[in-house]
Amino acid sequence: MKLAIIGAGFSGLTCARIARQNGMDVTVFDKGRGAGGRLSTKRISADGTEYRFDHGTSAFEARSEAFAHALQPLIEAGFVAELHANDNGFPKSFVGTPGMNSTIKGLAEGLDVRFGQRVERITRTPRGWALCFEQDSPPFDCDVVVCAIPAEQATILLADAAPEFAAKAGKVISEPRWVTMLGFETPLAVDFTTLKPKQSSIDAIIRNQTKPGRDTAKDCLVLHASTDWSTAHLEDDASDVLHAMKSALAETLSIKLPLPAVEHAHRWRYAVTSKPAGEPFMLTEDKTLGVCGDWLMGGSVEDAWASGKALGDALSGAAD
């Protein structure tokens, strides 16, 4: 039984691992150049020095014992580390090491994951389904398809193959966030790991180098603008956003900001799910087309895992 999964994020890869354990022949496709998505790490170099920024999700929580247990193999393999490891309560906080995208790399190990493959269309065939690609690649035939992509993309991709699922995805509401990355040659004279300013255009300031497994010689700041500010300035030029965020940062920290060695502003259009679909996954009655993703249940990494796991378990009957 051949299963094609579109989207190599936490949800899609969780579903892939469970399906493979249940005997399915699994291939995962992703339009990105490499592992990341919400758990992305960006590298920027200047004068021979590399600066790394976790510019998506800066850390993630395990609210349940089940998710914490699921992370254990990634922790043991060195792909994930717990923050405040002496704390035995929940929620527990985790980061990827040495970057957030290491979490996805760990999940993808041993799977057939094909990056740089953008699926343009899903069509019915006598056997099951065919994935048609944007490039001149031949179609990929399979028995079962899983879409593990953002709601906004699922709405388009599923419009013909599963109109009901596309309509549900279309009702999901996501809010944008501008993310600013500033790299300094030496650490700033400040003492915090993450700062959440009040009454500011900045929602959070994260010092990337304070996480486990990072280079502590440099200061790599990630600034998350508030969703309100980001919505109001969504189509601004990146240069204008950089100027505004640097000014807000200097005011928040009450310091004269030195000149960054590197700087970059990223427009994250679908950063925060404010209205999820409200169900763990979607699956046709014949179990040949499914949908999973964080946006179905809420938007967190644990939501992504729970959705992918639930769909993977539901597909177990298709492999029999």
C-alpha cells in the first residue's frame, strides 16, 4: 500500500512514521529546500562569520505525558533538548539542537523525504491517486494521499480532490507576524533569555544563543512583532520593518543599539492560528485521502503531533 504525504513538517512526518510502522510504503514530498517549516533555522553570514536564528517557533511545549514520551527518542539522539530540565511538572519546554530545524531532521531520519517537490494537483486514477508536480517530473501514483500543509495551501490543493475538506480548511483563520533577525558580533549588555514587552509593537524578544547547543560568543536576536502590528504593516518593505523594529528594540531595552553585523526581516503570513478547524484530522470514508496539521486543533507543535498521530493511527486499517 503506497502512501504519499504532502508536507514534511511535524504533523506529516509523525503520520509518516506511524504509517510505515503499520506496513505502508511511505514517500513524503515537500516544496521547501530542506527541513523546517514552523521549526525553521536561518543562517546568515557576514565577513566569514555565520549567525543562526530560529525564526519560526522559538521553543515548544509538551502539555501531556504522551507528547513528552514521543519526544524521548529525539532527545536521546541529540535532536531535541529540554529547557529547565530539572522541572518535573507540565508543561515542559523543548528546543531543537543545534537549531529548531534539527527536530524535523530527526523525525525525517530513515524516511523517504523528497524536498524541492511542489505538488500542483491531486487527481483520481483507476488505482487511487496521482500527484502532479509543478516541475516536469512524472506524476507519482499512490493508493493513499495525506495533505499535511498549511490550511491556506490545503484550501487550494484540495479544491477538486476533496471540496468538503477544502471548504473546512478555508474557514481556518491565521494571523501574520513579522520576524526580525539581528546578529551582533559580541553579546549585548542585557540579561534575559526571552523578553515579552508590554504595550509595544514587539511581542517577544528571543536571544537565540541562550538556548542549549548554540554559539554563545555572538548575540543573535529574534524579534516577533505583535500580530496587530504585523497585520497593519503586512505589505511594508522589509527595510521599513527593520527600521521600526530596531527603534522599538532600543526603546524597550533602553540602550543605544550597536550596528548589527547581519539583519533580516521575514514576513510570516500564516504564523498564528486564531481559529482552528476544531477536529484532529480529516479522512475520507474509503481512507484514501486524509488531512492533518497543527491548524486542525490549535496551532502548537503538540497539536501538529497529535493530529499526525491520530491520522496515522486511523490509516492503520488501510494497510491491512
